[in-house]
Amino acid sequence: MSTVLTLVASDPKHPLTDAHLKKIIKMIDFYNAQPTCQPIWIKKRAVAEIGINQSGGFSMMRHLWDFLEDDKIDVFITPIEGRRKKVLLADMDSTIVEGETLDDLAAHAGIKDQVAEITTRAMNGELDFHAALNERVGLLRGLPAKALSDTLDALKINPGAAQMIKTMRENGTHCVLVSGGFTFFTSAVATKLLFMTHHGNELGIENNVLTGKVLPPILDKNSKVEFLRHYMNMYNLDADSCMAIGDGANDLPMLKLAGFGVGYKAKETVKQDVENQIIHGDFTAALYAQGYNGKEILEA
């Protein structure tokens, strides 16, 4: 199957050059991949494409990551057909938004470091997600519900996320926010960024304080996959027509099912298993990888 490599530079001090493209063409030959045309500049010194006759596999992508690391250039590989996806499922914490909302919420109880340590291990796949979630939420028992609003007010959207959602939505993509975090936050973030739908976990709240419980059922990595399948069935699409983006172990099954699964500043467990990664740049890189040009990327 014919595929395309997309190169996206993220640092003006380290532009993408013809020398990079020539070196890459030599490198991919080692993996029996051959260019099908001359490199195409999408945005001079920043974004270029190289059509190749076949994927060189995960080893080739890791080789390219290493080569491009110092210059902070991201590289993606996608089939030429169907590059623009019809459904997008995006994780929220440490993906669409900066940091982990549960950790930030724990700061209001004075236990952020304790909760964050559990979060890090869970997102690296070292702990059972259900147990880790229940343990962290249990530590917040008695916290005033106002802490939710205070945490939301301080929440920061990661660069390019709003542009990605607006551009894909305007081009007919059904955009869904799906998170192992909480609906108090997913609802607000989905509204702000114009996601069409959102899914998350529900915090127990009684008398304006947190009960320390997560209301069942708990949304986990399997739930994310089921939501992806749900939207595939809704629109009669196959997985190749879908994109998923996330950073942690609970995103991995969703990323692997989607035709275009993208790790965003991902944990090592995701980087070891997903060949498309935003390592250096922002979310607009995922638009270029889908064949959008600079003029098509909408401001948000």
C-alpha cells in the first residue's frame, strides 16, 4: 500500500531542510521503502511530505525519531488513501489539557504529590486503572465541591488542540472527548473546544462535598475502545476512517484500533507500541499528517 511520510518541524531555530529530506530517503531505503515521487513542501522550512511505496515498519519510525530528535521534528506515516479521518476520539488529561485534572484537584486537599505518584504509575501501565482511580478519589473524601470549579478555572488547553478540533469538525469529522477523568471537566472542555460529544467518569458528590467515590460504571481503556466501535457503527465506518489521540496506557487499545492512532507527548509504554507520535510539536502536526495544508488549518 502506498503511504506518505509527513515531516513537521516545531522549532523555528531548527527548520526542516532539503538535507533532512535527502538523508531520510537514504535511511528508508535500508527498510526496503522507496520514494514514489520527489518530496513535496507543504510549508517551506516547516512541513514536507515524501510518498513511499510501503511502510518500513516500527523500526524505521524509531530510527527516524532518533535522527530528528535534536531538531525537534515530528514524523508521521499514513496511507495515502483516506488520510482525513471521519471520527476522532481524543483523551483529555495530559492530551487535550495540560496535566492531570485529578492531580490538580488533589492540590486543593494538599496531597497533589501523593496522588500524582499514583497517577504516573497508572498512566505508565504499572497499576490497575480501576484500583488506582478509586484509591486517588478516596483520598479526596470530604473535599468541598468548589475545588472542582477552582481546578477548572486554572485548566490550560494544550497548544493547537482548539485548531485541530475546529478544523476537523468543519471538514465533517465527528469529534469526541473521551476520558478516564471526570464529566465535570469533560463537559466544560468539550463545550469550549466544540467537541460534539464527551464521555467521562462521574464523581460522587453529596452536600457539596466529594464522597470519595466514583459512580459506576468506571470508564477505562476497554470503554474507550467500545466508544470508538460505537461511533464506527454509528457512521458505518471501518477503523481506517478513525483517529484516536492520547498519552497513557489506558489509551493504548484505542490508539491501536484506530487507523490513525497518535501518541501525544506520550508515556513510554505508548511510545513503544504506537508508530505515530507528536513528540515535539503541537496538535496541528496531526492535521498536516492527515493532508491538511496551512491554509486549511482554522484559527480558534
